[in-house]
Amino acid sequence: MSWTSLKKGPASLHVAYAGTYANDLCGHKTRVRTQPGVEISFDLNPNLRARNKSENSYVDARDLADGEIDSLESVQIVDDYIVDRLQSVIGLIHNVPNNWILSIELEGPHSFKVRPTFQPGSVFLSVVSGR
């Protein structure tokens, strides 16, 4: 099944990993597909292109890229536009699965099985198992 773009530009993310969190990262090229299962995808690489290498977004993205992504706990997408579009897409599916796949591009592909929880203006993607 083909991908549906949810937003090309930056979307605010809150990311929990290794017992800490980052609330200054942006996901880019957010998209979803619903077959064979639900998969949501975004790109964190633009966070590594900051001119100021002391910016929190760069530091957090660098930590994740240097191996902390293996200890990903959850991602919260905080973007009304994406949440609304995602709910519209998911609303068209019969028997929405409890677990989805989260694919993150950050110096290579990373995939996680996640359980989504929708709240007003955000969606939580809690990791249920590693890759």
C-alpha cells in the first residue's frame, strides 16, 4: 500500500529514551500507510543539520543517532494538523490494530512496534518491543 503524507515540514515531538526525554526535536516528512498494517514514519535527520551544535535539538538527535535510539520508550507527536489527518486516515480502516510500526529515519532506518494513544492535539506512540 502506498504512503499518505501527513505533513512535509517540521512537527513537534516529545521523545522518551534511556530514562530521559527530549521535547525539542522535530519530525519531518511525516507519513502513514495502512496496509499491510498501520505504519507511521518520520525523518529526524534535519535535527542533525543545525548550524549551532549546542542547540538542544542537535544534541538530542546526536544522542539518539549515537545509539540511544535503541532505548526508545515513546514518541509523542504534538501537532494538531498531523493528529487530525492521522485520525481521518485511521477512521477509514476496519479493525484498526492495537500495535503499529513506527519507522524513524536517523542516520539509517529504525523500526519499533508501538501502541498508539490519541489525546486532544497529540498522539502517543509507546514502544511495546524493540526492533
